[in-house]
Amino acid sequence: MSKHPLDTFFAPDSIAIIGASRDEKKIPGLLLTFLRRNGFAGAIYPVNPSYESIGDLKCYPSIAAVGKSIDLAIVIIPARAVLSALQECAAAGAKNAIVISSGFAEEGGESAGMQAEIAELARRTGMRISGPNAEGFYNEPQRIAATFSPTVDVKPDAPRLLASPRRVGIVAQSGGIGFAIYNRAKAMGVAVSKVISTGNESDLAAGEFLDYMAQDADTDAILMFIEGIRDPDMFVAAARRAAEAGKPVIVTKVGRSGAGERAAASHTASMAGWTAAYDAVFAKYGFIVSHDLDEAVAIAAVFATAPLPRGDRVAVVTVSGGAGAWVADTLATEGLQVPELSQSLQAQVRALIPSYGSPRNPVDITAQAVHSGGLQTIVGLLEQSDDIDVIVIVVSLASETRIPVKREEIKPLIDAQRKPILFFTYTLPSQFARTELAASGIVAFPGITALGRAVSHLVRQSRFRLPGRGAPELSESVSSLRSVPEKLSEYESKLLLQETGIAVPPGYLIRDRSQLASALSGLMFPVAMKIQSRDIPHKSEAGGVRVNVRDLDEAATAFDELIARARTYKPDAKIDGVLVEPMARPGVEMIVGTVNDDTFGPIVMVGLGGIATELFKDVVYRPAPVDKAEAMAMIGELKSATLLDGFRGAPKADTAALAALIARMSQLAAGLKDRVSEIEINPVRVHETGAGITIVDALIAGRG
């Protein structure tokens, strides 16, 4: 594998500790102690003018005094001295630096200015800087503990519990959480490649560390804890790289409260909230979203120990009927199948269990079958069966002296497993049991809900397909569109959509009652009539809509009423007139919209439309642009997708036409992001297959 720019960061041959201390009760002393106790094989250069030596290491008064090549400098000194120390590091040719010191942007004011200077130094010199306010990193395969986290403290020559053949990389914007994840993974026997705390991200940010993990030969899966993304372009590119490499990314995103929601012209924007764009990016690149620490680690453990399954059929093999039923219920709740075994397979199982056991599914083998050696044989039968895709074994692992499987029998099965074989313990596992099972490559899962989620995500990941790189570029005519005002009426919005090649219903803007007769001669009754004003984006709330208008006299009366209601609703509104259109044919009402996110740019949304939009909030987001195939995938993710698929005898809806609209809208949003902030079509009526769609209402907000 080709070299990555951060190779010398994570695998340095030499480390300088600026602010090193003899006091092992303080962070600088702890860091030096952990670095040496873990067995760092490279050169260590303590830097502190107060000491001539620390232990058997010579201590230097400055980084310049070292006089040797430095791959990584770790800075642990007061905040106001950090910049000058980093300048000295750069002058001495240091390739990378970690700033442990705090007191920067997290405090605001002048302190934020100091962090900006650190960022500028990195840009100017090319020295890569992690932090400030970082907790460092741990490179587990090479035992490089560039951190003060107590989770990396080890007894000399202490054995490491390792059950997983594959390793998990951890990227966390919280040092405490990142190393907590490492701590929990280690306790389960999950191998870790690197864990990195990104700190305030003055230079190196989460996206670049994700990029490193995506290309790191030691990393097979990635676990992330993020609050926000500072390098969105790098993050998205790295997300694609991880997906292309087949490395699952498990992510926890905090900051999901409604506090981030903002006032907006459209339903699309008002519902997008704080995390819609993040969810869109996660979905596009197959990220697995978790909202719980233990769950996230369990998911990582499953990916680190098991192959991807071919389907969603799970066999539960249990020594406890109650525990087995509970696991089966949990798996079913996650959308997985727990099918009854075939009669031939049941007959084979029946011969291996007591009469009071059950060969169906869950397969209740009872404790007796464990003691008689039937468990391994039954697991072997299920492993060979084409009727089962995943095996979950439910046992008790409380004993300090024995486990329910024999290493010499189970290890070859685990080593050669063609399908996931997972162990759930309904008792807390003893350290003896964990250690014994780890020798066979087995992780014991103590959490029933976490295991259920993990298995469901394993199945979903097996079905994930990375979409293409998006829709084609906009045509020259669309790209050269004029600037768009901040507010457009429905009529103006539809004209703009029409200009970009999106079909809209025939309609007339009636500015004066006297124009009605001429306009209506070109339309078939019944018609819909809607007030038009940039100042009244939601016409129904103003009583500004009349439908099923059946003749000219009714239209004249409706015109006067609509104008009057609009003036009452908002006296200062500029009224453009009344839009008259033919009534739309029946169809499933959907919403298609776009909004520009401050971090990731334009995103596109599809969901249940009309009055149900905000009531049910059944919506799916993706970063724009998307192609028709990805648009179809978005439609398929909706809870309301069955309404489009001929629900209760209704004709199937023209989802292909809807997908084409989504793709085109996403293309417009991406191509016109500097001119358009929001686009919303709500509702769009999706007619039966082959009959297309009708854009009933549209709203565009420009950037002026």
C-alpha cells in the first residue's frame, strides 16, 4: 500500500516531548511514562530547560538543542508558550506535532486568536499539527502510546486479550470518549489499530484522520465519534474511499437536538434541522449510525470478527429456552428472520439433543447437550446449511473454570467460518471465559439489544452498494441562469423550473379580474386558483387557495375573495395576482426539496408530501447531486414507500418519473448553489406507472 502523509505521525521513529516532567502524577510525566511502558522502540527526546535528565534519558533545553530529526513533537506547556514552541519545532524540521495544551478556541476571545495562529503556522510550514486540547493517540500494533490516557497504561509484559482477527480504528473529537471506546473494545477482546483524539482541529481534522484509516493496512473497520466536521470536502472524499475499500464506518454524531433548527421559507429547510446533512452523507457512503457507546463497540466487534452474511436468516442456538426466545424476539424486532429449520435439519439436530429440547428455531439444545458435546456439532450443521445465514449461540459464560465449547473443536470452525457465528452470554462473562474464547477468535456479547443491532447492521452492510459520483453536469443554459431573488412566488418558481427543463402544468397569472375570460378560454374546467405573492409563501394558511372552480362566474367570485383574504392576512404584502391552473389528476402526494447546508452544501430530500409532510416527517436526505438509481434507493427507504407500490389495490405509482425529478432537482441544487438556497416542490402528485407526475406547488428561495 502506498505511503500516506500521516505515516510519520502515527508511526514516528523519533518523538520529542516539549514540557516533559519527572512527576508521573502530572500529564507530561504520565505521557513519558506510558510511552516507555508500552515499549516505544524509537528515540525519545525530553525537552525541558529545568532538567538535565529524566530517568536515563538526556533532557534538552530546547528542540533546537536536540540536533536530530524529529518525526513527532508532543507539546505540553502553558497555552501562551505553545506558538513559539511550535515555531521552533518547524524551524528544527519536525514533521508533525500534537498540542496537548488547552486554553485555545474552547475559551474564545484572545485564546481563539492563538489557535488561529497555530493553524496559519501549519499552512505556512507544512508541519502537520493535531490539537490543541488533544489527548493524543495510541498505535496499538506498534505499541506507540502518544497520550496521557490511563486506558493505555499497562503492566509490563501483560497479555492483551485479542479475539478479533481484524482491527478497528477509532477517530474521536472527544479524547475522553475516544479512549473510552478503546477501553471497552479492549475489554471485549476487539483488536484496535489506532485511536486518535482530534482536539480543537486547528490543522488536522476528523476528515483527514478518516482518510488515513481508510488507507491504513492495519485498519479493517472504523469507529468515529463526531460533534461537527471542519473539513467537509476531505471528510466526504475519505468516506467514499472507506466505502470503496470495503471498510465499514460506525459513527456516533452528537448534537442532534432541535436547538440547531432554523427558520426557513420551506418545509424542506425547516425539517432539515441540525443533522439532516450529516445523515444524508452517512447514508450515501454506508455509514452505520449508533447512538450508544456499548452498541457502537458491539457493532465494531461484529465487523471485526465475522464475515458479511449472504442473507438475513438467523439461527438461534440456546442452552436456555427463555434467553433464546428473548434473543429471537430482539432479532425479529430488528427486521431479521428467525425461520423454522427444515425438517431434514431438525431431524439431524433432534438426534443430538434431549427429548425435552427443541430442534426448531430457536434451537433449544439444553445444558445437557452442551455437556455431551452436541453444541459444536449442531453449530457445524447450521454452518453448512444453505437455509441459514447467521448463527447466534446463547450460553452462560459465568464460570471461572470451564466454557461450553472445546477450543480444539470450535476454533477450526471459527477460523473457516463462511457465515457469522456469534456468542451471546446472558450472564456476565468471566475473564476466564473471555480469555478462553478469545483464543478461538470469539467475542462474547453481553448486551442483547446491542447484539441485535449489530447483527442487523451486518446484514444491511452486506446489501450496501456505493452509488456513483452523481448526476451529470448542468447544461450551459442552466448554468448561466441569472441571479435568483431571495423570495419567489409559486408562479415565478415554476417559470424558473420550466427554464431548467422541468415540466410544470399550464397556467396563467391573472393580475386583473378582466383577464379571467381570456385566460380561462385556454384551460379546461375545473381549475385551481392560488394567490401569488413573494410575501405569502404558504398560501393555504392565508386562505389563498380555491380548488375545483367550475365556471367563469365562480372564477370571478374566487378571484375577488382570494385578493381580499390575502390583503387581510398580510396587509403590507405585494400581491402579484392569482395563478390559475387545471386541477391535477389524483396521485400519491410527495415532497421533493433541496436546501443548502452550511457544512456539506446542497442536500436533496424526498418524502410524503402535502399536509402529511410535517405531520409524519417521513423523509430521506442525500447530498446533491444524485443520479436516478440513487434517487430510487431514496424512495425505497421511505416508510411510506408502500403507498407508491400499489397499496390496497391502488395502481403502482410512477416512481421512475419521481426519481427523475429528484435527480434533476439535486442537479439544480448542486449546480446553482451560489444562486439558490432552497427549492421545494410540495406536493408533487405521482400518477400511475407511465403517467408521470404533476408539480402542484413550488417554492424557490434564491440568494439575491
